[in-house]
Amino acid sequence: MRHFNTIILASILLADSTVFAKSNKTSISSKLPNIVFIFIDDMGYGDIGPFGSTQNKTPHLDQMAKEGIVFSNFYVSSTASTPSRSALLTGCYAERVGMEGDVVFPADKRGLNPKEITIAEILKSKGYATGCFGKWHLGDQPEFLPLKQGFDEYSGIPYSNDMWPGNTKRNWPPLPFMKDNKVVAYIPDGVNQALLCDAVTDATVDFIKRHRNNPFFAYVPHAYVHQPRYTLHERAEKADGNVFRAQVEEVDGSVGRILATIKELGLSENTLVFFTSDNGGSNGTSMGPLRGGKGGPEYEGHKRVPTIAWWPGRISANSMTFEIGATIDILPTLAGIAGAGIPDDRIIDGYDISALLFGRPGAKSPHDILYYGTGGVRQGKWKLVRIGDKNELYNLETDLGEKTDLSKQNPEKLQELSAQLDAHILDLNKNHRQAAFVENPKPLMTKTDNVPTLAEYMGLSDIETKENLIINGRNNNK
Ligand SMILES: [Ca+2]
């Protein structure tokens, strides 16, 4: 087990830009573009208008898609928050960086190793202001919080919103809301849960306004639409009493506020905004035409997520790509856009997909092969799903819903993909970096005395009235 002092020292040394490859020669505008990356929790492939939802009203996302590009084949690398976030921020499969498997819990010993180089660290090396707003979930110990992973500032909850005393399955500590490294408020009830989307959006908009004159990177991992789900009564009413729908519509409103802020500040033509989800949808969500969802076998609904990118003037309006992209590509792509290069002292699994993003004619996905954790692999139209010792084979071109297993009809392709997956697993075992661990983890919060609720912190202290305005509940649509 590593001692955390060693980890901290190593992270300082590795923050030195010497470990980055030489900047690539792509011409970039004289002013580096701002970047906003919005990462929704547990939203399914079919939950928003541009991906076919007719239930949820998402006018801002519809508009974003009209002004930008839709990625119809965009994947996360893991099914749960912690591994998925690890993959996004490091450009590596979660198994590569020791963050596969279970999520981290309050006062967990494990966290994303500070020796990993995150997107925030790369962009910071180019002078970006970096902020994280929302659910972190890469370790809640002081050694692992966002300010130790390249972010200048942070507001949000350190792990999932279901790890709280309202969930009686375990004896959870109070759920804190943090500003930078400090607990500034807590979330005692559904009233306060229902303010999480607003709190994250407020912090993001404030950050964008403060950094309008220098390049900024806002990473916005919303706590919504993860269960438990709560919303304000008026918002539930607008959504016909469907709490899940109301939450999706709040997320849409959040995107609207962020884009409106960028437009009002005159930053549209110098700001790249991404919207996607951290894994397949959980209960009550829609995967549209895809099979599966969060957890379970590696069917498409598990890891293919609704993704839109927006950058007026650089990304063609109303465009779409069917080429494969993935969250592991975000680090190399943003590094390229910022002229930063990527770390050259370690394996990075993702690729620069700016050719797809900017719609270069004939652009093809660099993913000849894409792995779904250690349980699936895709090559072009062919998809292998491994369940225990059994392999299934699907043709996604003719069978997007993965209904007809073609393993018996096409044993050669099955064998080929199975061998590829075996080789990938061997490589992950051989070329594997470690998560970091601390010796004596402690909860961030044990008592709530003298700590304001999130509502009080936000200046919405009329809690009793607010409580009456709440519909408390898991989605009632299932
Ligand atoms: Ca999630």
C-alpha cells in the first residue's frame, strides 16, 4: 500500500509539463477555446429529444443539436460513476488505471491515483482556469479531491446522492456539499436534493462569468438524474407529475442557462461544449432502440450514451456522425485542441477525434476496435458480448437492438473478436497502473451542527415552505 505523502509528492512532480509529448502542430486560433464538458449521471440513450425522446421536453438540447453535432455512436468505458469518470479524466480504460469495478464510497480508502494526469492538469499546463462543478466520485479523502487532480476550484457533492442518511440500507454519514476542499453545507432531505441541479448550474455560470477573459475548462458532472430523484412541485407539475421527466427537463434547463451565458458573454465562437452521460440509464430511463442499460451484460444500452457537441463556427450546424467515439477520446482531443500534446510516459487508450468533431470530409473513427470493459468488443458493425464463458455475436448494422445472436452462423467472426478481447484483457493485466489508497480514511462530515443546509447556503432558507413544494419520490413512470 502506498503512503499518501508519496502520492502527493509524486503528483507534484508529475504535474511538471516535461512528461507531456511535444505539442502537436495543429494550427490553433490565437486565443485558446473555452471548454465546457457536461456529464449527466445515469441518463439513457433515448432520454432527450435529439435521441428520440418524445416524453421529455428538451428544447435547449434540441437547439444545441441543431447548432452542433450529434454523435450517434459515442461510448463510455464503464458502467458505474467511479470507473466511468476515471476513464473520462485520464483518457484510459478504467481497468488501465486501477479504477474498474465498484464505485468508491464515503470514507473509502481508494481514489483515482494523483499520479494520473487528468484533462484538467493538461489544460492547466496551457493556462486554462479549471473548475469542477457537480458529483466528483473519484475518492472523498483530502488526497483525492478535485483540487488534487488539476482543478482550481470545485463545488458539489463528493460522491453519489444516494449515499446519504435518507438511504437506510447502510449507515451513511451526512451528505456534504463542498466548496473547494471544505464542507460548506449538507443535504438532509428531498428539499435539498431537489436543489442539486440548480446549485451545480449556478456554480458553473458564476465560473464562466468570472473567467470570460481567459481560457477556461468547466467540467460539469451533474448529480442528476441519479436516484433518489426529487424535484420542486411546480417542476413536477410541468412534467405531468413525472419526477424523472422533471429532472431531465431541469438538466435541459441547465444546459440552456450555460449556453445562454456563453452567448451573452460573446464567447460562442470560442467555446466548445460537450454534453453526454456517464453510463447507460438506470430505472425509469429510456435506452431508445438499444438493448440493456446501466449494469448487466455489455449490450449497447449499457455504454452508448446521448452525446452532442457545440462550437458555432467550428462545428457544422445540424450535423451528425455515425463514427465511433468514446469518453477516453476526450483527453487526447482536448489536448490537441489546446495544443498541449498528451502524456508520452504512459499508455493512453483514447484517440484524438477532432476530425469527427469538426466534420472533416471522409473522417473515420480511429477505433478499429472498441472494448466494453472486459465483457464486450466492437469492430465496425460486429459486436461480441461475453457473459461468463459464453460469447454472443451481433450485427449492429442490421440489428441495433441486439436481438439475434449470430454466433452459430458466424463462428469465425466470433472467434476473431473473442481472441481480440482476450488479448485486450491480457494487455490490461500486464500494463496496469494502480489506484491510490490512504491508510485511515475518515468521513468528510460526521456532525451537522452549525453547518447550513444546501438551501440555506443558496439563500433559500424558507425550508418549511419549500418542503411543501416538493414531490418526494423515485420516478413514478415505471
Ligand atoms: Ca452513473
